[in-house]
Amino acid sequence: MTERKQIIVGVAGGIAAYKACTLVRQLSEAGHSVRVVPTESALKFVGAATFEALSGNPVRTTVFENVDEVLHVRIGQEADLVVVAPATADLIARAASGRADDLLTATLLTARCPVLFAPAMHTEMWHHPATVDNVATLRRRGAIVLEPAAGRLTGADSGSGRLPEAEEISTFAQLLLERPDALPYDMSGVKVLVSAGGTREPIDPVRFIGNRSSGKQGYAVARVAAQRGADVTLIAGNTVGLGDPAGVEVVHIGSADQLNDAVSKHAPESHVLVMAAAVADFRPTHVATSKIKKSHEPGHASDAPAIELTRTEDVLATAVRARTDGQLPNMKAIVGFAAETGDANGDVLFHARAKLARKGCDLLVVNAVGEGRAFEVDNNDGWLLSADGNEVALEHGSKTLMASRIVDAIGAFLRLG
Ligand code: CTP
């Protein structure tokens, strides 16, 4: 059970205000005390009763209610985290200019905890120089302003400006509670290519050889790097139904060959490659063009076909070789992942050191696996090994927390390199 924290959810007046209901519910269910502070216009979209019921706390919008409790100062002072979702262009402008004309903006001025804005507006508003300047001002002052998602907006429009899904906002909220300095805006101008999830190697049109990778760790790296300002492309294999992270270009692939093609295509323009995907080492040599049928004749119980396997390309090793051969002049950091159990020959770190040397990458993220660890779970721990011999233990925590440590290491490597 996580420690119970005091979270303020600010809600500005946009149609995405309805998604704030799910966010409030998720944060409450995570065990936190949530208080909703909507603007007057937010209440035109969602009623105060809904927010009161979901949070279990009273809803006020102006500084003239419950004056004796000095709410406009107390709410901000006592908060461990303020999340504004949705943050409209108007709310962002008021926050950037330090206005205090309602309870939410007064709260933003008195809060000394991390403040997370999740913008939602039409693409034109998001790209308007006024909004761009206001967002830059908030970021310069240490606030976290999420990149919005791209997709369907209100009406027939689509583009950048959608509110990230409630699940994603609450993931970042939890991250900031675990580590308040996890999302500095320090990766702008860096092009990061991440692979994540498991590959599926077809046997016939309906069957494949797959693996248990959930994709969560790679998605978390893509998500955190993008929110720290990097330009991120995610090559996504099979996952446990993860949605596309906000602000990330996602390319969906199936097999190891497709993953290799996608990485080869995007690697030349990338500065960083993070190979978190669980790539099959072998694929069926021959893929049946029609479904393989079992025999229904009596006495044919042992008609099981043998599946011949062929080695797949080692995508990570290929990228390392291409860089050595001068084909990837932009590539500054190549990060591999290793899932190890340890065996009679040596422990997890012994095998990981050997893998780092064999693969030739710059950084290796190591997870100890087996007995319910690492795969299909939300928490993780491990080590980060560098080619220069540096070894850092990654503290136990969410995969998003681990992703923030991995992005830190990439940032440090880029500054050194
Ligand atoms: N990898 C890859 N291409 C493959 C297999 C793996 O790029 N065909 C990458 C993975 O994305 C990961 C790293 O290589 O970053 C380590 O993968 P792993 O399968 O553990 O390494 P192997 O060298 O295959 O070692 P093992 O003997 O443990 O199978």
C-alpha cells in the first residue's frame, strides 16, 4: 500500500473535464486523499456533486467560500501534489501570469509541491505562440507540463491537443509522488528510438511463438523520455493492451523481422536506441500458408508436426555493428536490456556483465527474473551497467520510476559522450 498523500486535482473548463472524474477515482483508489478544485467554467461540464462524491471532499471554486478556513492559502500549502487536468489554454495563461482570480489559481501560487499540468485544447491553441510561451514559462519555473496526446478532438477535428488518458496522467502523478524531480524538461532536441513488447513469430495464419513480455518497461521509458522533451519513436510489439503514450510516435510491429526493419529505418536519424523489446531469438523456418490441421484418424495421436527454427537477426548487435561501421553517425547511446536468472555458472550480474561485453552496447539495464519478478508486473528493480564498468543498483519501485532512472543515465551518458 502506498503512503497516503494529499493530492489536489484542478479542473479547468474544457470538454475533457469529464476525464478528470476517472483520474480522481484512480488517485483515490490508489489510497490518496484527493480534493478537487474546479474553475467555475469546469462546473459547466461536470457538476460539483460528481467531484464531491468521487473525492469524498467538498468542492469550492472561489476564495470567498469558507473564508474562515483561508482555503486559498491552505489547500496549496498542504498539498503533496497538484495535478491540473484538463489544463485549458486560458488556465495555462492565467497560471503563467501568476493570476489569483479563483481558488485554483490561488492554489497554484501557494503550492510548493510538484505541479503537473495536463493540457487539453485544440491544436491551433496548443501551437499558438502565446500558449507556447506560457508553457515554456511554466516549465522554466519548474512545473511539469505534459505533452498532449494526438488524436480525435471535439467535433470533427483531430491533431495534437487531446488530454492524455486518465491512466497515463495518474501514472505521472504517482511517479512525482515517488520522485518529485523525475520529470525535468532536459531532453529537448534528443531523438530517442525505443523498442518494447514481445515479438510474435508466425507458425501458420492463426498461430505464433510469443513470449511473456508486457511491454510496460519500454513504454515507460518512451513515455518518460517524451515528457522530458525528447522526440520519441516507439517500435511496439505485442503488449498487455497498453495504449499509445502521449506525445510519442508509435509504429506497431509483429515479428522480429518487422522489428528489425523498423529499427533499421529509424536508427539513422536517432541519437539514442533503447532496445527494451523481447525479441524472439528463433522463428519458424517455414510459415504454413494455411492452418495446420491435426489428424482425426484413430491411431494418429502422434502426428504432431516438428517446427524447424531459424535464428533471427540480433537487432541490438546489428545496430552496434552499424555504428562501428560509421553507418549511424547520429547515434550516441545504445541501451540494451537483459533479463537474467543466474545459474550454476554465475549470478545475475555475472551473466549481465558478459552480455554487456558480448552485445557491445553503452548501457545495459538488468532485471533479475523468475518467481513472479519483472515480467507482467508493475514494479521492478535491477542494475544499470555501463560499458565503462560503472554499475548502479536501481531501487525497487514502479517501472515508471525505473524508466526515469534509465533516462537519467542516458542523459548523463549523452552529456559525457
Ligand atoms: N535483442 C535483440 N535482438 C534479438 C534478441 C535480443 O535486439 N534477436 C536485444 C533485446 O532487445 C535486449 C538484448 O538484446 O535489449 C538482450 O536480449 P537477450 O535475449 O537477453 O540476449 P541474448 O544475447 O539473446 O542472451 P541469452 O543467452 O540470455 O538469450
